[in-house]
Amino acid sequence: MRHAEDQVEVANRQQFLSPGAQPPPYGLAQIYAALHKDDDAFKWLQAAYDDHAVWMGYLAVDPIFDRYRSDARFKDLLGRVALP
């Protein structure tokens, strides 16, 4: 894809491709983080946390979220994930 707007559109449409299917919240958070759509990224990270997504185990080391490491919202979420 050539434009960030196209990627956002793909992320938005993914939620509606399969009736009844749940979008992978962690994957959507990664997309929005890459696009620097911070509020959307945190919205989907929270959804992944609420869903007990297995991918949350990678939150502390996933490089796509490096720019959020000093953000209080990220620190709070990371603390709630309670990784060993």
C-alpha cells in the first residue's frame, strides 16, 4: 500500500470482513502504532488486554511499541499485564 490512509482503511474494513468474526485486537494495535495513531493503538491494546490475548505476552519486547515506552498509558498497561 502506498498511503497510510489506505492502511487505516484496511484496518477499519478488517472488522467487517467476516460476520461474527472478531478482529485481532493486538494486530490492529500494531497497525495503528505503525501509523502513529496513538489513541487508536491504545484502544486496541486495551481490547487485547481485555480479551486476554496471548500476544500481550510480547508487549514488553514488541519493537512496534518502542515509541510508547515512556507513555504513562503504556506503562500502566504493561504493569497490568504482569509479565514475569
